[in-house]
Amino acid sequence: MNSRYIPRSFCTVVAFSGALLALPAQPAPRTPVDDATVIEKLPLRAGDRSARELDALRSSARKAPDDATAAAALGLAYFDMAQARGDPRYVGYADAVVRPFDKAMSADLLVIRGMLHQYRHDFDEALVDFAAALAQDPDRASAHAWRGAIYLVEAKYDNARQECAALQQLQRPVLHGGCIGLVQAYTGQLRSAYATLQQALALARNDDQRLWLLTRLGEVSAWLGQSARAESHYRDALALGQDNAYLLAAWADFLLDNKRPAEVVKLLAAWEASDPLLLRLAEAETLLQINAAKAHVQALDDRFAAAKLRGDTTHRAEEARFQLRLRKNAALAVQLAAANYKVQKEPRDLRVLLEAALAASDASAAKPAHDWLQSTGFEDVRTRTLAAQTRQLPPVAIKPVVTP
């Protein structure tokens, strides 16, 4: 999930399906001579927090380094920017703000640290932080929403329903609708999910909530095979004018599925800093045989290699897709997709596993996806078609062991 954009209204985990923590490859490291040296100015766009607001938050945190409230405000601003831009550097900045308070965490800081843990797919530690935040503040709705989102990624739907119920008890109807709507969507109730998300949209009070709900309504409509309605929801979300990496990824995937790569190139031309968006851009450019595709594929290769050197495994779903669609290495793709599926089990993770298993003619690799579909009743026609195709694969022959 995917792992994944995370609005205040509800949380889709993992900075959309394995957003990479890798940075673009640099020719050589540069060590600043003092703390005032500017290494790079990160871009700010119309949908991001203004530079003036961010400067004010930084100033407040510098003037009161022991003030947990000021640190939480700055840490949350950085995290929000990471979600808007799909740029993990802001997550690193948020982590640096929060870390000095590790031994005395307020509920606000615990929630932010939990968000940072989940971004890196450290779901167990994230759940510990959200539980600690709730111990301090039992009415902390965001902690329940984040826990629900993690349980959705882990396919622990009964646990997710409990978090949805907690949000309802706290009288947070938009959060509750987003939560239970996704549980319904993932468990064979797409039409009910659509109705639930529509009801939540009618109650949404700000554009953050509307954008997230419209995006998920687009996904649910696409799963129902209702492409025109899906496109309408995506365009309504885009019309809100906010930078949002999860929305861009979902819309790009919709366009690629509907054989409209030229629109993806136009959409993502300025989003090379976000690895998942760069992946989709490179896919579209490759389909169109655009010269820039080669350089973008190499850039992705470099970033995945850098992630391996750091021991970073948060990117497996995206790397599996990269190996499958751009490097045509089905054997490696199925290994990566299977490893990813052990950690996160959202529809996008399921799909890349089935696609890789089919390309690799590996029937056994597809079995976890078959089991999930059987237990959940997930209704997406495209996914079920892939599952049916992998069921037709011949079993892998087991060679007899010959004793020398």
C-alpha cells in the first residue's frame, strides 16, 4: 500500500507501495565545511508547504531545541512534503528532528516516529509507537488510522476493522469511512466499498481528505472495470491542484493499463526525483521508444544498486516491476515480488507477484496470491485473470537427487 500517499484523513501505508529510500547517484561525496553550507535546494511546488512556513517552523525548532511541540510541527511538515513530492530526503530530515527526543517522546512525536518507521516498512516498531501514543492519549485518532492502515497492508483485516471501529467510536466519520471502505474493497465487497468511500467524500471537510478519497474511488472503480468513472474520479482529484505522489502513481498506472503512455510522459516529466514515479515514466518512455528511456532505466538501476548497498529492502515491489517490465528479467522479478509479498499484501503487491510468476512460469510463486484471493474474495477482474493464467502453469519439475 504499497507502499503509498498518507493524508490526515486516513493512511495508506508505505509511502505508496515501496517508495525507495535511494537517492540519485552522485559522482562523488561532498562534505560541507560548516553547518551553514548549502548543498542543494530542494524544489517547492504549488502544492507543497510554502518556503516561508517551513522557514518559520525551522526557526521555532532552532530557538527552542528542547520544545517537543516545535519539533513535532517541523517533523510533520517534512513528512507531509515527502508525501506530496515522493522525495524521501524529507523523511530523513523529519527523522533528524525527532531523534533527539527518543528518550522522552510526546504523543505527537510518537505518532511521527511511527510514521517514519512505517515509511521504512518497519511495521512492528511503528505499531509499538502508535500504541505508546494511544497510551498517552487514548483519543488520538491518527494513531488508530495508522494502525488500521498497517493492518491492511499486512492483510490482518480483523485487526483493521477494530481500528475502524475505534475511529467510529471517536466520532471521526471521514476517517472511519476511509478505513472501513478499504477493508471492504480488499475483502470482496467492491460495490459496498465504493458506496462507503462516497459517503465519506460527502463528509470530507478539506482538500486533503477529498484528494485521498477521490484517488481511492478511482482505484475501486478501476477494479470494478468502470474505467470512465475511474477516470472521472482521478481527474477530480487532479483538479484540486495539489502535488501528491500517490495520486500521480495511481493515475499513471491507470493510463498505462489503458495503453496511454504518452499521457504518462507528459504527467511525470518533472518527477524524476521520485523513484516510483520515475519507474512509471521510464515504462511509458520505453513503450514509446523515447530516447530518454535509456538514461532513466540506468538511473533506476543505479538507485536500486545503492539501496542494496545500504541493506534497504523497502523497494522490492518497485524493483520487481522494474526487472519484469524494463529489464525483462522474470527470474529475478519473481524473487523480489515474492520477498515483497511476505511484508506487504495489498492489491498492487499481489499483481506484481502474479505478473512475475506468470512471466517466469513459476506456479509455486503464485500460490500465496491464490491463497489471498481465495480468503479475501478480492474482485478485480485483471487480478483474477492473472491468477487464472498462473493456475494453468505446469508444476515445476523436481529433479531426483543422485547420490554420488
